[in-house]
Amino acid sequence: MTNPIPKIREFLTEVAVELKKSAWPTRSELVDSTLVVLVTVIILGIFVSAADVVFAYIIRWLTGAA
């Protein structure tokens, strides 16, 4: 069995090189993107909750359950 340490070291070095090439967002871009995600999650959560209530009501009405 060969020593895996050199391969791991090479992999981590390559990862560091690639990360330096990445374009990182500014703080304001990060805050804006986070707000967009949070608002979207809240809106979708409200929509799914409302759809669940409506469909539960329809199913109870169709089945005659109280």
C-alpha cells in the first residue's frame, strides 16, 4: 500500500490554488443575496402552508370527514 499523504497534500494545494482564482462576493452582495433567499423561503413557505390548508379542507369536504 502506498503512502496517501503526498496525494492528500497535492489535493489540498490544488484546492487552495483554485480557491484563490474564485471571485468572492463583497459583504453587500452577500447580504443582498441572503435577503433574497430568506424572502423567497418565507414566500414559498406561506404558499405551501396555504395550499396545504386549502387541499386539506377540500379533501375533508369531498370525503365528508368532520
